Amino acid sequence: MLLPLIEARSQETTKSTAERLGYPRDAKLLIVHADDLGMTHSVNVATIKAFESGLVNSGSIMVPCPWLSEIATYARANPQADLGLHLTLTSEWTQFRWGPVSSRDRVASLLDKDGYFRLTESEAAASADPKQVELEIVAQIEKARALGIQPTHLDSHMGTLYQSKALFEVFLRVARAQKLPVRVAKAWFARADFLPSVLSPDDVYIDRVLDINPTVAANDWANFYSDAIKKLEPGVTEIIIHLAYDDAEMQGATANHPAWGAAWRQRDFEYFTSDAFRKLLQEQNIKLITWRELGKLIK
Amino acid sequence: MLLPLIEARSQETTKSTAERLGYPRDAKLLIVHADDLGMTHSVNVATIKAFESGLVNSGSIMVPCPWLSEIATYARANPQADLGLHLTLTSEWTQFRWGPVSSRDRVASLLDKDGYFRLTESEAAASADPKQVELEIVAQIEKARALGIQPTHLDSHMGTLYQSKALFEVFLRVARAQKLPVRVAKAWFARADFLPSVLSPDDVYIDRVLDINPTVAANDWANFYSDAIKKLEPGVTEIIIHLAYDDAEMQGATANHPAWGAAWRQRDFEYFTSDAFRKLLQEQNIKLITWRELGKLIK
């Protein structure tokens, strides 16, 4: 019984994710994904506004953050929305902090001396006990479900859960148990060589992830994204964006950190709700898909 | 040795708090106190701005709230500021929540099913185990000190710690151990008859507390406060105010709750930083004092 099964799987893995979804191999499929929901009111309101434009079609929620209840209210009222969980093990701003969902004394390895998550993904990964990571991310998923959020996918805030094989194994084990797809891109295999060894053909992953970075000047913002979309390769791409308004709350939250700051997020909001972006998607024959479709591939 | 001590105390208690502070018995002494620091960026920024006016001269900090770090930064840079702790056992807004500083499994009686503090002071008081209350409020004080806040006084968000004799005893025991004065007004003795029996002559308390309430119409705001200040009785009065800007963050945080909402707090900000208020203090010969002075009476 074993050999035929292996053969079947082997055949299946020759199919691209686009083909597994029922699209031609050369289809350009795009998820326009807003991170950091729940972080602030500004992020929630701007992202919900962008969802309403139909151009941003997916997002993920930070369960430990103070504005979780607001986005949970949205999720309950919009069960069709493609909302995942942005599993959170860092608290990266200095004037505005958050900590774990689980009891602090059970996840001490994840916390700084003030009881918050650590500032950076590398500090977080260096000190995290994988068992405590599992406890905390399961608690985040359970809390989201208790609030009526039905997550369609999982990803990792600041990529903490991709920092080591041990952490990624925890992440994948939890995701498989929950039958949820995880943000993993084939394009990452080169720089995180543990990925292909840990993934199985049954896991669902996309081809690549696109995001802007702090080397792009503010006045090149639209050009950067438009160029990237014009050059989009066939297969499943996720473009990861960060939406908020450049308002007092967001300026305060991200004070002294222009990267991923308030103005940055306002620029993302403007581009991804623009007619220029809508037109480009049509011109380039790009089809928007969601993690909900990808999740249906999971057996 | 016992009798003379008792006599000395008895003589001392005939002195009013104003006299113990070195003022004449008929002096009108006022603390202008802003609650809820740390709650939001809007509260922090508006209150700091009001402190700079010199007319608002005291405030208290909510340690469990997400913007604690921002106000702790201010406290470290302004060690002369009269900042106390607004000990917090409720999380009263529905879209924006917070929970305990201590490990959740040690303070389960304080939490709702989602792991946040309860919405109302009566629910909080009804279910709180006094031992867990003590653990949590001590943790809040210790966390504040660890962040470089040197509190000058303690009070209780939404008055939860005055809801029963058992809770007030915990509050007073912790305050005495910390040698910090507690917001208690002689005028409260009639409606909380356990207060005089629990307090000792060594405890420092003020004569009365003034605050506005939801029956006052928005366009009567300034009149209400100006009338109250014109009628101010001799002794120590604390006027409790809530400062923030009527901005998107604050509107989101207090959504569907006009009482103590964003516009309410903007009105408080406008009155208590106004020239009209400054002039009235002078005209009425009212002297602003702080909890720091009151704290010096504690042996």
C-alpha cells in the first residue's frame, strides 16, 4: 500500500499550487495581504476601508494587541473576509507595548524584563523555548476562535517563527493540527534551507512573497509597486502590505521608527486603494485569490 | 508609653489636613488631577500638554494599559511631576481592552472569559478574590517602579477598590506598606461607612473630591466647573478630570460610550488649560497643591 501512495504524492507535487487551485500553470494569482490588524485603531480602520475597495483581499490579526476586540467585531460581522492570524511573539515599538495571551509565568522565555514580548525577532528567537512558543501560539489561536474569528491562515509577525528550524517546526505542527495554511514561499527555500526538509507535499505553500523595504524613497512608492506588479511572474504571489492612516495615534505608536511607520502605512493605503492599482491588475490579467482557497487544498 | 502616644495622636487628628500641611484652616487647597494616563496616546499627549500649562498639576497612570511606556518615558524625564498610579482592575471599553500585569492564572478571579479585566467596577468587585487583588495591585506598583516611575500616590480606576470593605482593606494595606497616600475623601464617609473604621489617624486623606457627571450638558461644561470652583470650600479638594483629544483614536476607544468619551475629554482639556480657569484660581485665592505634599505627612 505504501508505494502507490508515494507515487500518487510524487505526481501531485509536480503540479504547481496554481494548478492545484484549478488555474492554468501560467496564471498570475495574487493575494493582497494587510498585516498587523488589531495593533491600533488606525490600522483597523484603514485596513477595513481597503477591504471595502475590493483591492486588498486578505489580512491577518495580532491577537495579543489592544485593538483585537475591534477587529473581532468586524470578523464576526464579515464571515466571508479572508482573515488569518499574525501570530505575535514580538512587541517592536518602544512607547506602545503588548505581551502574551497565555499566563506570563508559563511563557517567561518569550518576555523581556517588563513582561512584554521582546523588541526584535532575533532576540525573540534566540531566547524562546519552543514548548512555550507552542503554548502561546495555540493560546492566540484559541482566543481568536473564542472571539468568533474563524482564521483562514496563519503567518508570523516579523517572521519570528521562521528564524530557526525548531521554531518553524512548532509553527507547522500547530498549523497542521488546525488544518490551516501557513505563509511559506518556495522562493524562501534558498535562504532558509530547513524549509524544504520540514515541509511535506501535503503542505500548501505559495511561490513568492513581495514586500517593499526601507530603501525605497517615499516618492518612489507607487513606482516600486507598479513595477513589481508589471513584472509579476506566474504562480501564486502574496504581496504583504501595512495599512494605517498617518494620524496622531499611528505617529505615536511608531515614533522614531520611520520604517513601517505611520507615513509608510498611509502610502501603502493610498497605493493599494488607488485606481492605478485596480487598472494595473486588469491590464496585467492578474487574478486576486485568497488564503481561503489555498486552505481548501488541505486534506 | 502607650497613653501619651495616643494623646499625641488624638491632638493631631483635631488638625485639618490643610493645617497638617502648614496652611491655615480656611485655606482653599486644590489638586487638579487627570486620570487614565497610559490608556491611549491621545490621553498621554493631551495630559502632558495640560501639565505644561501648570494648571493641571497631578495625574495617575494605568499600568496595564498599552501606552504605559510612553508615560513612563515622560515620568523619567520629569521626576518632579506629581504622578501616581491609577490601580486598574477593569477594562471598560468594548473595542479596546487590557488585562493584568501578573500571570493570568494567578488572578483568574479578576478576568472575564477572554482574559481581560471585567467591564464594570461592580462586576470586578463581585468576583474579585481579595488575595488576587493584592497580588495584582502590588505587581502594578512594582512594574511602574521598574520602569522608573516613582509614584506619589495611589488611586483606583473606576473606584473598584472602594466597592467593599474587603477590597479597601487590601488597597490601604498595600498603600501603607508603600508609604503612599490614597485617594480618600472625608466627604465619602457618609456613603461608604466602612471608611472611617478602616482608616487610622496616621492615614492622610483629603476633604472632598469633585468631578463632573453625564447629566451636565456639553454647553454647560465650563459653567459647571466655574461654579464649582467659585463655591470651593476650605480644605483640600481634588478635582478629578479626564483629558484627551477628540481624535480618531479616542473616538474609537470610547465608541458608543459618550460618557467619559473623546468629546468629553476634549472639553475637560479645553477648560482646564484655559485662561478663564487660571483667572478663577487667582480670583478665588485657591492654592494648587499636589499629592507629593500630602505624601510627606506619612510617617
